[in-house]
Amino acid sequence: MSFTIDIADQVALVTGGTRGIGLAIAEQLAIAGAKVVVASRRIETVREAEKTLKDKGLNVTGQICNVGDTDDRKRLVDEVIKLHGQLDILVNNAAANPVFGNVEDTEPWAFAKIMSINVEAPFELAKLALPYLKTSSHGNVLNISSIGGLTPEPKLGIYSMSKAALNSLTKVLAKEWGKHGVRVNAVCPGLIQTDFSEALWSNDKLVQHMTQATPLGRIGQPSEIGQLSLAIVSGAAGYCTGHLFTADGGYTI
């Protein structure tokens, strides 16, 4: 039996959806028929992403939101409902990592920011979305995590810890919200060529190490995470919830 991925008439919200992995996810969801809202902090990047996807004939709207702000989070979900009257898919992609170094050198402000954006924001947005996800026959939360949440990455200790917490949150919500028909999963990418990870993939020595340790012998592209994310929130993965889908070219094997 053949299967075609189609999420027509569904509404998706993608945080951090204006570049990199978030933009790639937004594009794939829209190509598959969803009405997509992309959110980010800066008006310039929101408008640019909105135009880029609309120029491709896709149904995408941009919204400004600092996911670390309580009022902004509520306003964002309210705007999605005001625009489309429903919310079927929440993709928590926005993330922060303002430091690179040893754990003992992490300042309190950096720790607070990482935990606020990477853990608290996905949790609070999921709670705000739940009343609408429960009324959908396709309710989905997809958290974009990291392989650092599975095995701590050097010099990325607090970031890795936050992603481990996000992985645990994914499983907790999946267990508690399954009774509502809401699926909750996470994607754990390896090194993906985005602006967010440029400090890593622009380091020739690090890339050489990573590619040598990766069975597929290369770093990943945002489009590959976008395609995987679409499959997870679609009926193709309709019996999957509470799972951490690793996309790292085999690096963590």
C-alpha cells in the first residue's frame, strides 16, 4: 500500500522558524499543505522568511515573538488562533547557546537564558497550545533537541543539559497527553550546517574529526531535518510518540 504525506488544512507553528532548521521545517510543512506560522525575535528575519516562502507559493505567515517572554508566548498562540482558528502542530525549534566553554565558567545569566529558551519556553508553549491540540485529530508537538541531549558535547555542557531536559520533557508530555490523542516527539540532530552552529562547522579541525567519526562521512543539511520532521508529524508516524529521533549520520552509534 502506498502512502503520501499530506497535512493539508492543518495549522503549524514553528518557533525559531526564520532560518536554518526552523525555516527548513516550515518550508516542508507548507509544501505538504499546512498553513504555517513562523516566529522569531527580529522583525527583519521574520519578514524575510515570510517573503522567501510566500514567493514559493506557500501559505506562511510571520510573527514576532521572544519565546523567553511569558506575554509574548501567549500573544503568539493567540495570534495563530486569530489567524487560522486552530493549531494542530507545534514545533519548538527556537534555542539559545550564548556560551562555549567549560561548565565552571558559565555565568548565571547564561545558565538562566539557556534554560529559559531551551526548556521553559517549549514547556510553556506546549501548555498554551494544548487546548487546541486536544480538539485536533492531528495534535502534535515536535521538539527540536540535539545529540548533546543524549551525550554531553565538549564545551557545550549547559546546552547539552538543557537538551537532555527537553528530551525528558518530550517523554513526560507524550505519556500524559496521549490520552488526548496528542503525540509528542523530538528530533536530535547532529552537526547541521546552519548559522546557529557556524562556530562548529567553520572549524576545519572539528569538522574533520566529526566527519571521520560519522559513518556517512559528512555533516547534515537543514533540509534533511525538515523532511524528517514532516514525516514525524504526519500520519506516516501516527503510532509514534515519546520518541527521540536521532539524525546525525550515525555519529552516536
